[in-house]
Amino acid sequence: MSTQQNQAKNNKLVLKLAAVVIGMFGFGFALIPLYDVLCDALGINGKPSDTAAVYEVVEIDESRHYSRFYYAYKYWYSLGIYI
């Protein structure tokens, strides 16, 4: 190949790579509004709110007994078996 053909191929490759870089930057720039649209469409609360969370006081029922599974789980957990 001649030097001119190599130069032409190199110029074409540089233009393609520059287009890829510009496309990637544009896609990254467009992700912010796309994220907002996606969160609105799916009902996901993607942004933090200014209000604090309010938790209800829950009474613990002390009269209930633990099941056998609880004791088995507690034993497995003490052995390092996490299910």
C-alpha cells in the first residue's frame, strides 16, 4: 500500500472514532432526562425527597412462640450457614 492510501484510511478511522466519542458524550448527556422519564413511567421514586420519613410505632406481640424453623435457623446461623 502506498502512503496516501494509509493516510486516507487513517483519516477515515479518526473520523469514525471521533463520531463514536461524540455519540458517547451525547448519550451520557441524554441519560439525565431519560432517567427522569423512565422513573416517572415506571413509578420509581428515583429522586430523594425533602421530607423525612415517618415511622409508626409497632407493638410487639410477646405472647407468640417461635417456630421450629426459627430455632433451626438460629442454629445454622451460629454455624455460619446463611440461608
